[in-house]
Amino acid sequence: MLPEGVSIAHPDKIYIDGQWVAPAKSGAIEIVSPDSEEVVARVAEGSEADMDAAVAAARKAFATSEWPHLAPAKRADYLNRLAEGLRKREPEMAKAWTAQIGGLAGFAPILVGNGTANLDHAVALAEKFEFEKRAQTELAAFAVIRREPVGVVAAIAPWNSPYGIMTGKIAPALLAGCTVVMKPSPETPLETYIIAEVADEIGIPPGVINMVCAHREASDHLVCNPGVDKVSFTGSTLAGKRIASVCGERIARCTLELGGKSAAVILDDFGTEEAAKLLTGTITVLSGQVCAMLSRAIVPKARHDELAEAIAGEMAKVKIGHSGDPETRMGPLAMERQLHRVEDYIEKGKASADLVCGGARPADLNRGYFMEPTLFANVDNGSVIAQEEIFGPVLSLIPCEDTEDAIRIANETNYGLNGSVLTHDASAAFDVAKRVRAGGVAQNGMKADFNLPFGGFKQSGIGREGGPDGLMSYLETKTVLLDGVPAGYA
């Protein structure tokens, strides 16, 4: 069973060592449409034994194949062909994304296209990144600094942007010369199946790319496998803490892109109506299920009530509906447990803040995991709804005394992934951005270019993805000192 328009040759198998093989056990993972609550796909469920087999295949490929020793340009050629093959299947992946998590059909092609672009960025980076460079020292006649692959990588992607986040991991890993075990979310495995199919078609050497979809227990087993040299994980901070502790036990490398509770600081020159439109248009993106979401809006106290009224007016205009309807502005939450999570936070919010609008399921949608865009006003920044990641269309409006107080409030959180300054004064935006403790801060909106470094401060993560910084996290640095100049060097 697969969604209409999606073609996968072996949904009942996993991909290990260049072969589509049956999993060790006979279980299956069912994917439920958040629009209809009906099962739309089934794929093979991997187990601990399958994870061990995938790691063994990746370990063997890293130790014995030519892959880690190819010139970067050769690996980039494989990535270029992988991108070409995936680009042909972007329409399928767009349909898969919408079917699996209820992402808007009109936005799906853009999101998927950006995922393929991660491979293009890696190909371009291969031409200018210095994998090896000469150095000067008084201790040797010849010194060189080499960047060598870290080894076997477990690439673990979440459900909200499964294709783009997975390609954002495997593109730099493969360019670096690593071998990979892809572990997609059990809610959104279809795109990763397509990645594995195209990798197989273009002849990427056996064991270089492997793919196993599994639930939490087998995924934890993958992280704990001593054959994994690096874990690249995007997901919740709670899961990230577990992964960091496991990797710390054996000093394995890890890159963690985790949760956020990002703030939009509204300065006095930014109009109330334009702020209301921007904040409403942002919190409804993917029904608020974005790690970098601007879920706290910090506004001068004197403007608080008028902004609350304006946001409520904008939220009332949002058309909630099925993800395939071109008129829909906000689709469902991705799954039933996510709906219950958001409902629970809304109940907690009612006890500590003013519910201005939303907070309930739409009366005209009795099937599917739909929730109204929700605004809380007069929110105390120390409250649960201001401090914990809700991952839904819930906006907290927090009053402040002045810009200095706004910066203090923005920074009083365990997170530090993203932020924004709403102002028409670029200098003022830069002054605030420099003082906000977050991995990314943009003027006037939730913005991120994944060809540039992306990641968080504090409990929002460790390391960066994107650009040369992202590539470096898949490389080890080696210094070689020789008494003479080796052959091939002038």
C-alpha cells in the first residue's frame, strides 16, 4: 500500500549493503494520513538485528572499499548523479510528504526542491573546500593538514521535513567520504526509500548508503552500536540528550539539531498590522511544526493589547482544511499524538495566560488531526507555554518594558535555535541580533538558508549543518609531518 502517485519497488524490504533484503522480523510500519486518519502506506519495520547488519555493511565499506579514498571530485560526481535521479522523482516525494504528515500540497514542491538542492550545494562545495593544505613548521621539511572522513554515520531524520533534513545529512557525509546508515522517522519513511532506490540505480558502492526504518527501540540500538563513529540527529531535545549521553560514553562524534522556543522581538517602528500578518503567517507554517518556529512574540507593553487584537483578526482569516485543497492555508497536525500534545499545552496555557483565540478543533472538521491557530496574551515568560516547545500553531504574546527588557526575555530560555527582530531599521535589527543567544537571527521573519551554518545555542543543539561548517562535522583533522617532500608535491 502506497499513496497515489508514489511508486516504491520494495516497501516490504530494507536496504543494506547494496541489496533490498527482508527485515529480520516480519513487522510492518503503518503510515496514517492526518487528513483522513486512514492508513495510506505500509513499509518494513527494522529491528535491532537489522541495525547491526546495516552498521556492519557500512563499517565494511568504510574499511575495505575505495569510497573513503576517492578524490572528493569523484564523490561529488556520485552526488551530482544522485541529485539528478532524485530531481526526476520530486513529484513523488511531494505527494509522499503531503500524504504522510498533511503538509500543504502547494508548498510540497518547494520543500522537496530545497531538499535536492542540499546535494547541489555539496557538489559545489567540493570544488572549493580544502580537504588538504600545506602548512609551515620548523619541525619538518613537509607539513600538511588533511581533512579525513569521520567514519560510519548514523543519519537520523525527523518527520516534519524528512527529505530535506536527510539530504542535509547524507550530502556532506558522503562528500566527506563517510558511509551512512539512514534512519528515517517511522511516520515519514517514503522519501528515504526513494533516496535508497536512486542510490542503488546510480551504482553507489555497496554499503556506502544503507537504510532501515524502525521505531524507537531499534533506533536507540543503532545509536548505541560501537561501529557508529558519528550520529547526526535532528529531533527533540529529550532524544538529543539521550544520544549525547550515549555518544559521550565512547567519545563518538555527534551533531544535534534540537528543539527551539524562538522569539520575535517587535520594535516600535514595526506596524501593528504588518506584525500581526507576519506572526500569523509564520505560526501557521506546517501547522507550527517547525523547530525554528517563532512561537514567542515580545512586544512593548503599551502595544500589547492592540497587537493581540490584530493577531486574533488575522488568525480568524486562516482557512483550515485538508492539505490537498489549494484554498487551505493551514492543514492538520502530523499525527494523533501531536494533536493531543498541543491540546495538553493549550489547557496548561489557559491556567496561566489569556486565551485570545483558537484553542479548539475546528467544528466543521470531525476527522483528521486539525487544530485552530491559537493565541495566548499576557504570557509570563516563565510559564510552561513560554518555556517548553509545543510544536504546534500556538503563539505566546509576551509584554516587555523596552528593547533591553525584550532581549532579556528572549534569552531567558533553555533554547537558542532561532530568532527574529521585527523592524525596518537594519542597524537596530543587527544590534539586537548580536545580543540574542541563538544560532540564527533574521530581520522580519523566520528565515534560514541551509547552504549557511544552521544550528543552535544551549539546549537547541551541538554543531552546525550547512555550508563548510556542516561539512567539517563529518571530517577529522590530521596533521602529517615528514622529513622530506613526498612524490607528487613540489
